Amino acid sequence: MLRNLRRNLVLAVVLGVVVYAGLAVSTDVGSLGDELRTFPWWALGAALGLAFANYLVRFGKWEIYRRQLGIRLGPGESFGIFLAGFVMSVTPAKVGEVLKSFLLRERHGVPIATSAPIVLAERLTDLIALIGLAAVGALSFRRGAWVLVAGGALVAGLVVVVGVRAVGERLARLLGRLPVLRRKAEAVHELFRSAHVLCRPASLPVPVLLSVAGWFCECVAMWVVLDAFPGVDADLGTVTFIYSLSTVAGALAMMPGGLGVTEGGLTGLVVLLVPAVRPGVASATTILIRFATLWFAVIVGLVALAALGRRRAAAAPEGRP
């Protein structure tokens, strides 16, 4: 996985450049530049701080899961491995964050099948939180209660599929019969056994609440950026709906980092739902908030990964490669 890291990042950057260039052209580069020239840049700094607050809150969730599975780490190394996973935020649905499992195996011999369910549990609780935030944000619209009910039903279905042992075991047996997984049937069962420990209904409330708090920080970050443009008066509930729904859509589309889908959702929904907003503002907001969330996460992950490498090299016996 580490060998493919550079290639994946290069491909994601190229795709990102194409997406943002297309967004700029479709909006009109001149109007986009005009909006950015009037933007108060302190708001981007605030958005970066709120994005990092999201990471700190969700680190608490990682710690809960790590301890439930009996994986022993010092707090500094645990935080470093958690942040290093963000370097793979540009993989489809962030599944590349299983890099954390590879680091645990490399550094402490923890089997991937034992720790990988943490990534599954993180993605599940993040999805539940984002659906919930989108549903609550929809209450600012007429008939938004129907969206809340639909979101609740979807969350309940996710909990049943992953959290109820009988359903999980049945799904593990079905997956284990697939030709591509037949030789790893036991690893699939181990994955679902560990996932059940982490995702059974009684274990979900605290991690889900942490996810809600973390992702709400990024909703606020987008609201700060959008509301900072001159002449814009954005409602926080509306922005929470826009950011959460676009993030979920990007994850479900299985594009690297949700690129293209998330940007299209953010820009289109801002134009559609925020009163009298200028198209240039919608595009500028999308570019800025995606830098403050997606690309900032990748940068944080790269720094953490480099720091882990230096720490391991310093701890190695003299003369050992």
C-alpha cells in the first residue's frame, strides 16, 4: 500500500486540478477571481481550525475503538497513526484509510483483520452522523420533517446490517462464498466479528455523537467561509444540509475523495438554496472549503506519516536499516 501511495496522490491531484479548472471555467474565471479578491482570508484560517477540531474530536472515537479491540499504543503514536490515515482521504469513500491497519501491522504486528474493522466502524458512524446532520439541516425547509424521517430509516437499516450479529454472520457467509474472497473466508468472518464488537447498537451512541460533533465543525467551517463573502447572508441550518448531503453523495459515488460529485453538489446546492447568492461565490466557496477539508487532511496525513517515519528511524538500533 505504501508503494502505491505516491501514485494515488498524483492521480488524485491531477483529477482535482481537472475538477477545479472545470468549475472555474463553468463559473467564469473573471468573476471567480473578483470574488476571491474580496474574500476576507481570516475566514479560511477559521475553517482550517474547525477542520482540525473535527480531527481532534474523531480521534476520541479512534481511541475508543482501539481500546475495545485491545490494541496497545502510546497516545502520541496512536495520534500519529490516526492522522497518517488522512493521507488516503482521496481514495473512494476513504477506504484507503486502512493504511492505519498496515501501520499497526508493520509497527506492532497487529493482524489487519483485527484492526481493519475500526476503519469500517469509523466510516459507518461518520455516515450515520452526516445523514443525521443533513436530516436536521433539512428542517429549515418546508416539509423537511420528511427528510428527517427518511434519514432516520436509513440510519436504522445501516445499524441492523452491521450491528446485529445474525445479519452480519449471514452476510459474512455470503461474502466468503464469492470466488475472490473464498480463500480469505476466515479473515472475512474475523472482520465481521470485530465489526460487531464495535458497531452493535449498544456501542454506537458515543462514537456517533463524536462523529456528529466532528462533522458539524466542518459544516460550521463552510458556513463561516460562505457567510464571509460580502453581501451573503447564509443560514447555518441550510449550510449544514448542503455540506452533509454533498459529502454523503461524494462518498456513495465511490470517486477518489468524492471529487467532482461533492464539488458539484456543494456548488449547485448553494446556488439553489442560499438566497441571492452569486455563482462566483458558490464556486469560490466550494474551492475554499474543499481545500480546508479534503486537501488540508491530506497535508496533515503526509506530515504525520513523515513524523512516524522519523520517529521509527530514531528508535531503531544503531546500524540497523
